[in-house]
Amino acid sequence: MAEDPSLSISPLDRVLGFIRVLEAGGGAAEIRPFLADTFVLVEAPHLLAPEGSTRTLASVLAGADQSSEVVSDQKFHIRRTTCEGGRVAVEADWSATVRMDLRFWDRGETIRARTSSVFEVADGKIVSQDSYDCYFR
């Protein structure tokens, strides 16, 4: 039986690959191979979600397919990464063009955030992401 090729990729490379797919506008089909069936995304409170949120794989995949209606031209400038075992921390500057009017931004404006995320990777898949986003107005 052949070894699963995703197992030979380091946790850091798995996470950076996931980020690059997001940056390229990947939808559910494109991000699904990176995520475990039990994937959970926890977002700390921020401007767009003042209560924060916890989302399962199904809701993350649904949101990925809708994200192209909300933003385009996503860019992640990775500032720093740290990896210990299967835990990967990423600090990045994120920006995108808003495709619809949002609470603090109008269509066509650039939205920017400083982000920090902690990912857990096991068996070649991302099992969780805790995200701390600081949006600039």
C-alpha cells in the first residue's frame, strides 16, 4: 500500500499551502484536501464578528464557496511563522478588495487586517485553526 503523499509534507508546508490556496481564491473543492473531517475554526471576536465564532468543516466549506462574492484579490504577507510538532503559528498581513458593501467598508475598497492564527496539523491534515484578526478601519 502506497504512503499518503500528504503525510510527507511538513505541518508548516501544509499550512502555507492552505494559505496560498485561500489567497488564490480557492473554494470548497480547493481547500478540502487540506482539512481533516473534524476541522474546527475558532475566530476570536473582531470587527466583522463581534461575538467571535466557531465553525465546523461544513460551514467553513460553505463559506469558502461564498467568499468570492464578498472579497477578491486576497493577499497574505506572511510576517512570521513558528512550528512546534504539529502546531503552526502564522502572523500575516491580509488584504482584499471588498465586492459588496460591508459595515465598515464600501464595495471596491481595500479591507486590511493583521492576523495571527494557530493551526494544529495531524496525519497531514489541518484539524483546527484558532484565528485572531485585527481589522484596520
